[in-house]
Amino acid sequence: MPNILIQQNIPLAPFTTFHIGGPAKFFAEVSSEKNLSEALDFAREKNLKIFILSGGSNVLISDDGFDGLVIKINDAENRKQSGIKLSGENIECWSGESLASVVKFVAENSLAGLEWAAGIPGTIGGAVRGNAGAFGEEMANVVESVKVCEILKNSKVCGMDYKPVPANSLEICKILTKEACGFSYRNSIFKKNKNLIILSAKLRLEKGDQEKIKNKIKEFLEKRTKSQPKGFSAGSFFQNPVVKNQKLLEQFEKDTGSKAREGKIPAGWLIDESGFRGKKIGGVMISEKHSNFIVNTGNGTAQDVVMLASIIKQKLREEFNVQLKEEVQYVGF
């Protein structure tokens, strides 16, 4: 049996920024590589599916919960030795460290390059996995390498069958270069290969003026506060789609005064154009402040979210011939 605490039937809603989700059949919180290994051993013994949960943003968990082991990665175990290590202009961060704490750390050490991430919820691990970005920047621009735990083919996660193999060959740790991470818009190899669990990330930043860095952070936080809603949400719900309709691109640029980057139009603008701002289903609604945010008004369910998202996707297909894709990950469906 593992030394870490394994709990049963733990509601997952409080661990997500959406505040939506049923119970985990089994639940463990880990704060070190050793803890993670123990949790994986438990899952193998019980033949359980595994889901890695970190900051709880960008996920929608089923009302039925997750029929397996949810492994919640917390910040570093030993708080006397921070989960963020500084080496010149590089930092190495444990995956469970909050993005907020990392932004604060680099600012205090006069390192520039991560100001845009101020106010983004979640952790470094989640930000790397989803190649989080804002204001024209993204994690791929600062990641140098990522340390991962790879669960080998005879011990797969997320519902795939596994066959018992010797314990010492169940998982390995290795370093992936930035190129090996396969970053693209809101995507990475970690989304495609569920056998890779992010342990830590090394980021390359650059020396800057501390006062200027803190002022930029303040500016980005103010922009975020003005444009994004308060309350329970998973963050931006849909990815910004590539649009081939030239008239639609021209209309967007005329209406907003902004250029369409790489042929992409903000999903929120398209949703707004379709008249969905403020639309409600059950306990969830499209935010009045930003149409790419679905907000839990207090008693929302995962089913409410799925229904509203489906209606939006269908309408945009019919009206604009645009196929929206969720940025949010569905879990337990």
C-alpha cells in the first residue's frame, strides 16, 4: 500500500475553477515524484484508469465524476526548498506550482518574458500541456525543456488496458526538448500522448528592469480584469478557429479594428455575432462580459455546459461554416 493518502468518492467540483464535477472513485494528492510513483503503483494494483488534475482550470468533469484514480498534483512538497529553482536566466518549476507564483517569482528576480501570463489560473504543468497563451504570447516561447514521467506501453493510463510487468519497468523519467514537445496553438505532445505526465519545466527568460516588468504585469492584469468575467468558469472555452471566409475576416477587422492573426478570428467574437451573449441553459450562461466564457452561475452541471456548447457549435457551423473546437478538456464522459 502507498504511503500517500488514498481517498474514496471525493467530489471533484471544489478542485476545478468551473466548480462542476461529480466524485472521483479514488483520489490522491501528490507533491513529489515519489508521491506520484506511489499513486501510479496503487492504480496498477487496482487496475484503475488515471486522470492527472492540477490547477483545475480548462477542464469540465462529468456529473458522474471519474471512475478511477484522480491524481491531484499540488505545489512542491518541501516548502523550505521552493518548487521554483533559479539558475541565471533559467528557472525550473515543479509542475504543480501555480502560474501566479511563477510570474511573481520571475518578476522579483528581474526576469522578463512571462508578464503576459499574469492572471491566468492553473499551474505550470497545465500551462505547458495546453501551450497556454495570451496577448500574442505562449508557453512555447519560453519553454526550454520538460521533464516527464512516461508510463510504458504495458501500463497505460486513461482507460487503456494494461498487462502486469515488472515494477521497475512501469515508468521512466526523461527530458524532452522544446522541439520534442510538439507545441502548436493550444496544443502539445502531452495532449496527444496521455502516457506522458509532466513533472517539471525549465523556462528560459531574459534579464530585465524589475520596475518595467512589474508595470507590464499590472497592465496585463488590468486588461484581463476589464475583458474577462469573474465567477466560476474554465477559462476560454473554445479555441480561436481559422476562418477561410474572406468576407467574414474583413467584417471582423472592420468591426474590431484588429487584424486576424494567421487567419484566426476570436471565438468570442463569432459567438457574439451569433447572438449568444448572455444565453443561459440550466445553471450556466455565456458571459455578458466575454462570449468565449461559459460561466457557472452557482448550480450549473456538466450536462448544462455540454448542451450549451453543442448549440453554439451547431449554430456557428450553420451560420459561418466554422467548426469550433473546445479548448476545455472533457473528463469522465
